[in-house]
Amino acid sequence: MDYDDILPAYDRAADHWAATRNRALFEVGALTVALAGQIGAQVLDLGCGTGVPIAQWFMQQGCAVTGVDGAEAMLRHFRGNLPQAKAVLADMRGLALGGRFDVIVAWDSFFHLSRDDQRAMFPVFAAHAAPDARLLLTTGPADSDAIGRVGDEPVIHASLSPDAYRALFAAHGFRVLWFRAQDPEFHGHSVWLAQRSGGMA
């Protein structure tokens, strides 16, 4: 399969995903640290899917959420679940919303991009990050490729090495706060939390 098959796969699997996605909010420890107690934060959820439970949690904390997804069927669920959130149908690659956000999340979405497209996302992250913004994303634990499934649909994952990610964060004005590889708290996800340097353009 190819990386360009990802969005059509999620379109086809949207109803299944909406019915079966884990809603236990095992991600809450990472979301809480990313939000860092901010009130009324502007949150950008890249690959937002149906909005439940991650975007929903941010809205429950009083945040203004913008959800971006390139799968139209997923975004229909998002709009239905979170009518007060802003929903944007777009591929995250090359995204240019013209706004800055206090928290940027790409949970289980960024790792569906090819290695080159992942590298190219770091200027996109930087362009949408307010000073001191926090960036939360999941990758693989090491340089690797893997095939997963969304419903009956196979989907490809890719990852750079942790050192490569650290270099990309640094080159685009982000300081890594932590990297937790295959963390049991997050059901085996490998999670990065980084912060944009304050006052950067």
C-alpha cells in the first residue's frame, strides 16, 4: 500500500472507527500536560477524526478547538459530535490556516505520513504555533515501517529515529520536554511533547 491510500482508507472506515474507537481517554495524562492549565487555549487537532475523545476533552476544558482531517467522512462525525468546534477539511501536509495555536496535537495521525512528509510537517507545526505553544504527537519508537488496520482497512505507519525527530524539533524552534517510547500509560504509544520557544516569529 501507499501513503496516499491513508485518507481514502479512513473515509471508508469512518463509521466503524466512530463505533469502535477507544473512548477510555488513556491519553489524558499527555493531554493534561500539553494544556498546562491554560484557560481558553486555542487547540489545533491534526487528524482529528471523529473528535471523540481527544478534541471533546479539550472542549470540556474550555478550549477553542479547530479540527483538521483529510477524510471527509471522519469530519462529518466530528461536526456531529462537536458542533461548536471549527472543522476544516484539509490534508495536514502543507496546511496554512493563517492562525496560531497554544496547543497542537497530532495523535495517531502524523505517523501515517511518509518520512519525507513528516520532515516537511515541522515548518507547518512552527507556522501554526504561538509563542510557548506545546506540540503533542505520536510516532513509532524507532526508525521503522509498520502496517496496522482501521476496521478492515490496512494502513501504513512510518517513523524516523528519535535522534532525527530531536534534530527536527530543534531546527524549527521547539524544545523537547519529553519522549516516552511505547509507554504503558498510553497503551504502548510513543509520545513526544515539545514546546515552541517563546517570542519566535
